[in-house]
Amino acid sequence: MSRRELVILKGKGDQPDRIELEESDLPMLAKAMEMAQQNSSYPSRLLKLEEVEALVGLKKSAIYQRVKEGSFPPPVSVKGTTAKRWREGEVAAWIEDATAS
């Protein structure tokens, strides 16, 4: 049975993860990826304002202005803290919508 290498890319500056898989693992991996895509509305991370700024290329005032206008996803409160965070999936969807032709 042949082996395949899967490369998982991460953010800038990080070295990619490399995982060796058996060819028989590929259908299971494909199914897992399909399920992850279907559940993409579930946030994989909560982003800090600085991360959102870097992702969308806008500064704090522009982001909050768009939140006020309803054209950008609002932050959520993190229980037990005063912290505000953005759901990664919502920000990603906004980026997709903003860059759609």
C-alpha cells in the first residue's frame, strides 16, 4: 500500500505540518474535510481585534463603524471577562462576500 504526505498550511511564518497517511486513509480524510466545510458556521477560533484588523485590512474605527452600520459581524462577549472577540467563521464569510466578483 502506498503512503501519501499531507501538508497542512498554517499562518504566515509557521512551518507547515506534514502527516503521512496510508492511501486507505484518504476517503476518511475527504469525509472529515467535507463535514468541516458543512459546519463552517461553527467558529474554530475567537479572534482578537488585532487579528481581525490584520485579516480584513481595516483599523479599529472602520471595523466598529461597519459593525454599527450592520455591514460587519459584531464581536461577541467572552463569559466571565470584559473581552470582545470575533468568530473566525463570520469574519471569513465577510471576507468572502467583500471580495466576491
